[in-house]
Amino acid sequence: MATKKKTASTPAPVECGECHGSGIVPVTVRVGRKRRVAGQQDGVCLACLGTGQSEG
């Protein structure tokens, strides 16, 4: 008699806490010798590497 193999269910992806699932975070732009703040630009989230899903 054949036995049934158990298949491991994959957990649902969890939203990244740093970027809230968008994969993009604001990065402060600094200019000049005194490093004054000039504004912000979009950057890739380093916690999830732009995927929007955390690993654990």
C-alpha cells in the first residue's frame, strides 16, 4: 500500500516593516561641505532589497 507524502505548506509572505510593502524608502540628500539637507529622494529598501516582503 502506498503512503501519502506530506507536503510542506509555504507560509504567506509577510509585509516588510521598513518600507511597508512598497520596496522604496525615502533617502535624505545632503550637499556641501557642511552637509546641509537639500531634500529627499527614493531609494531601495535594504531590509527587503526592494521586494516588499520580509523573510521572517
